[in-house]
Amino acid sequence: MAYDKFNILTSSAVPLPIENVDTDQIIPARFLKATKREGFGDNLFRDWRYNGDDTPKADFVLNNPTYSGKILVGGKNFGSGSSREHAAWAVYDYGFRAVVSSFFADIFKGNCLNIGVLPVQVSPEFAETIFKAIEADPKTELEINLPNQTITLLATGQQESFAINGYKKNNMINGFDDIDYLQNIKGDIQAFADKLPY
Amino acid sequence: MSKTLFDKVWDSHVVRKIEDGPDVFFIDRHFIHEVTSPVAFLGLKERGVKVLYPERTFATADHNTPTINQHLPVQDALSANQLKALEDNATEYGISHWGLGHQKNGIVHVVGPENGITLPGATIVCGDSHTSTHGAFGAIAFGIGTSEVEMVLSTQCIMQPKPKKMRINVNGQLSKGVGPKDVALYIIAQLTTSGGTGYFVEYAGDVFENMTMEGRMTVCNLSIEMGARGGMIAPDQTTFDFLEGRLYAPKGEAWTKAVEYWKTLKTDPDAVFDAELNINAADIEPMITYGTNPGMGIGISKHIPSADQVEGGEETYKKSLAYMGFHEDDVMIGKPIDYVFLGSCTNGRIEDFRAFAEIVKGRKKADNVTAWLVPGSHVVEAQIKEEGILDILTEAGFVLRQPGCSACLAMNDDKVPAGKYAVSTSNRNFEGRQGPGSRTLLASPIMAAAAAVTGKLTDPRELF
């Protein structure tokens, strides 16, 4: 599925300084019953965001108009648990294009890269700096520069670089996906398969 | 060059390496279920491509299925729609499909091994993180996202950077009442839920060598709960004995040849791991979790740690205890419980029902407990009846339900109500995992049995 190309993103950010945010919180299992990729953003963080009677929980950050932006800043070990890509879809569909954390769970990170959400892993110290900057000024802006692999707090110029492999970086900048790549080498794959024991 | 078991299987499946990028990794066997596959098939349709090797993909319905009255139409319209989408897609693309009511139907990670689809040295994926289960056979098996499901359907490959390698050695004698689930929960408590992230684990040592295949599957299943992509155990005679004669396992001469190859699938003596963990089996006691991630586990006789004793943020820790309605320094034994769930891809196999039955035999289910006993497959269900386990369960006041994922993730009607405590043999105690507001305590089948007959958390060793 096509996604927005990613180059340089400048935006304020939404802070969620909780550790071990699992994909069951990002999107609870009962919202995985669709057969199309539609409307997952409405249920992003459903049970933290809404009461049982569907009224918004005032103290949850997504319901606080003070915070907005295309960047979500999460606590350590973000996206653990279930492999459901629906979690990454919910993040994307809600309007986030990047998630920043000091540590990501593997499968969630891979899913994000496959659908156009950039996972930006920073040091625990820099994550703390970002949380403090947002606390001091909720409108403070971050710049995520994918070509240069840097994340910057624009108000102070504090900056850190982040890692991403060259192949995935190129995909995100151009909006390519892995299936395009794999389709083009199908002949090689079939020749390889013929030699396997099973 | 010396190689680990993981290296041997991984390296033999790399179609090509991309410079500064992932490996193009070939997948031998692919499982699909109704929840994470529909959008992948939509993608195929949009691109106008076919399934490259339909015979390498196997479909089963499990996440959404009801566990009673499976002969009737599924009541929940959305669930019914997903089940139908799986069936339609399987039919259209020529994929074998074990839908609701089929005698081979069951939880994907139970039926795969049961039918010999899971083999040593194979690479196996599924859009489900507990695909790590199949590593028990010396396969590389891990969970993938829906985009990757589409990749496998259309090209039989995914693009993965090779993970780092960790070996976890558990040696010595396990105490009475300590089983595979306790070993796994103990390891996760040591490593935390992120300690294995970036690694693929090999479990080694005499504790795993002496374990049954069911036990090995329980351990490998929980690899993802320490953050590892998967875990594997070198195949041995126990593995071969389990597989011989199963539906999809090689036969005759092909079997002999396969076993010869499988015997080479072990880590070379001087192979090097990126990390290694050594555990003494005698240190492990029956485990219980008290928080909202699987790393928050302790021995049943222990007190809940205080915030300053645990790694990580105090705020997150306190939020977790508040959700559970527990306090620092609480004693676990004696805490009242409301629900017991025996089942899931972690503990829904015959051995788990045998263990549960051993404790409840001659006792009665406590009146305050609602118990859901859900076999992992129809094959397990049949075996429960054949071995007389059903009679023991019925006598003790329990009812056996029909196979499926059930209350592990509560996508069907098996939901634990808000605020209620469930002792569960499943794999995740996340907030709301077993229903909005539910509170999950992860444990072994015998711990669940002890809670079911006493109505509270009880050290199962007292009931032998």
C-alpha cells in the first residue's frame, strides 16, 4: 500500500512517557476484526483514550488539545508484544509519521518501516531532553531529517543522529516497498527454492 | 568457520544479501489465520499478483472462533466476516484451509507441529508473534506483520536483517512442581520484556534436553515475551520420535535422509554467541506474574518487589500495580481470584491438560471461580477424551470447551470482566488483554489448577 514519502519532518510532538507500551494498548485485539485497512486511527490507544462508555478520558494525552503534531514520543521498549501490523497502521492513520523512543520492540519497528512510519531511536538522555522540552513548551518543534539521519530540537539546536540501514532509508525517502524489490528478483527466488530440501 | 544452530538454518535460506540492508530470506512454511491475512490478500489483488507457492502456505481459523457451539453460525458479524474472508482467499489461491469445524482445525501453533508441517531446519513465519513456538523443533520461526505476509504470499521471501545470537543455558534438576512455563517465566523475569530484543535465542542445557516436545514448545513460544524474535532448541531423538508418521513429515527413504540432515543441526562446540545466560534449574520455583507485562513475574512464595528493587521507571511500575489492584510487598499466596483459563498456543496441548487434571483429580472446582478449559486443537480435544482426562475434569466440576485462541486475547466472547482476576496459562498479562479492564496472572497449568480448586492463589506444591 502506498504511503507518504519521508524526507524532512518538522513538527511539534505528542509525549507518552510510559515504558513498555505494548501493541495491545496501541490497538486492542477486539478492534482487529476488519478485513480492510480502514479506520484504525480512531481506535489508537482505545482503552487509554476512552472510558467504557466511549467518552474520552480527559487525562490522556491524545485528548489534551495542548499537545499535537505528527511525532509521537514514547517511553522505553515501545511497541512490545503482538506482531499486529494494525498497531503501526493505527499510528499512521491517526496522523503520526514518526515515533521517537529510546528503545523499540523488533516487530513493531519493522512494521513501521514497512508502512511509512519512521521509528527514530535516540539515547535515553536525549529522550529525556525531548520530554522535558515538550513539558516546558508543548508547541516546541522537532526536526527529523531522514537523509542526514538527525533529530533536532529546533528551539535549542540540540541534536542527535539515529541509525537506519541504507536500503530502508532509500525506500522511505522514495515511498518504495519491499514487495516491489522482491517481485523484481522472483527468478532468483525460484531458482533458490528448487535447491532446498523442503 | 564454526556456526551456531541458528547460523546453519539462517545462512542456508539467504537468497541474497543486500549491502547496508536486510537479507532476502526464503520461507519454507507459512501459516496464516483470519486476523492478519485479509489485508495481505487485498494487497495481492491490488498488485494483480498470484501466490507463488500455494503449497507452502497453510490456513487455519483460530483467533476469532467461538469455543462453544461451533456447529452453529458465528454470531459476531465481524468475526464471521473475517472467517469467511480467510476461507474465500484460501479457495481462490489454492491454499489448504482448516476452517471452523474441520477436524484438523485448532490454534495455528498447535496444529502446525501436530501435522508435521513444522520440521527441523525449516524457516517458518506467520502473522503472529507466537510463531516462535515452532523453534522447539530446531526451526527458525518468528512472527511477522501483514506487509510481510503479503511478501511471503507473493514471493515466498521476506527482507530481514540477521539478528544477533543469544544462548540461554539451564542446567541442573528442576524441583517438583516446576515445569516449562515456570522456566520460561523465570527467564523473562531475569531478562525483562526487552532483554532479548535484537536477538534470536538458542535454549541449551540438560533441562531442555530432558523436556518433552510440548514443554519445548511452551518455552520457545514465550521467547517473544523477552523481546527476542524467536527461540530454538537443537533437534534430537525426542524431536524425531514426535514427528515420525505425522501427516506432512517425510516418509520412507525421505525420512531417513531427513533425520540424517537434522542430526547435523546443532551448534558447533566452539561457535560464539553475542550474549549468553546461565541459569541453575534449582533456583526456579513455580512462577506467577503480578504486573502488566510478562517480565513482572516472581516465585509464588515471594512478595511483590518494591519500586526501588525493579529496573525501569517508578511511574510505569506504580501504574502497573495500580491497574492490578496490588501493592508493593504484597504476598501472592492467598490472593482471591475469579477466573481460570487453561489453553492458548502456550499451554493448550495434551500435556497441559494432563498436568491440570493431576491436581484437580478428586477435588472440586471452587464456587467463586469461572473456569475456561480450551484445548488447542480437535486432536488435543480427542486425546483428552481418549485418555480419560475429560472424566476427571467433569467429576471435578469443569466443562471442556472447543478449540481456539479464546480468552488469551479475548477476540471472541471469552472475555474476563473489568476488575476481575484471571489465573491464565496464556502468554500476556497486558492491560485489557483478556477483556477491557481484566487483570491477568500468568502461570503454569498446575498453578492454574491449584487456583481453580481453592479459589485463590495457592502454591501447587501443597496439593501433590
